[in-house]
Amino acid sequence: MALVAALSVTFLAATAGGAASVNATLFYAQLTKPSWAPPGWVFGPVWLALYTLMAFAVWLAWRAAGFPQAKVAVLLFLAQLVVNALWSWLFFAWRFGTLALVDVIALWVLLAATLAAFWRIQRLAAVLLVPYLAWVTFAAALTLAVWHLNPGLLR
């Protein structure tokens, strides 16, 4: 039951962020991007894999310690999910490049704190977040680069 809850909450956040990305393919194609930016089709499969890993990570931490002992870790996880979903709204729906950059930095900090909290509870849970942290690091660099390259399209 806890795994179903973890998957549901995690993919609810993915859906919330995805709702802001309805026209993302079109908008992404219009942007001037650095040479190292991936093609738009890469993002969907990467995020599907990352959200799946996230759900299993929080489930493992919750299962290992129970909610009372994992409360801070789970709350950090939930906070980073909200900040994650907000990025799509800031960048794609509202086109606020500056706020999207602040958001992705906040996401990185929350995610690093979540990973550290999971490490203390269940190391495999923390390890499952490492690809996500790597991707968010890349996403922060890409957000910064795209924001700088598109002052007319991103505020």
C-alpha cells in the first residue's frame, strides 16, 4: 500500500508539472539553446525514469523507518516534488526564466537535503536519487544557459 501511495504522489507531481508543459515542445523548439542541449524528445523518457526512481526511493525510506522516524525525510521529499512541478509552470507556462532558475537551484538544495536524509535511513533510497540529482544539476545549467540566450522569450 505504501508503494502505491509513493507512486501516486510522485506521479501526481509529474502530472502537475506536465500540465504546464502541454506546449513545451513548440516553445522548446523556438528557444536558442546551447550546443549541448538535448533534443526535446529526451526529456519525457528521462523524467519517467527519474519519477519512478523517486517513488521507489521514498517508499524504501518510509518502509525502512516508518513515517514517524522518516517524517523529515518524507517532508523534504514532498517539498522537492512541489518545487519540481513548479519549475515547468515558471519556465514553460509563465516564461519566467529568472524565477525558473531560482526554482531549480532551490530544487537542487531540497533534493540534496532529501538525499542526505534518505542516506541516514536507507542507503539504497539515497542512491536511487543520485541520477535525479545529476539531472537537476544538468537542468540548472541548461536553465541558466537558455535564459541567457533568450532574453526576449524568457523574463
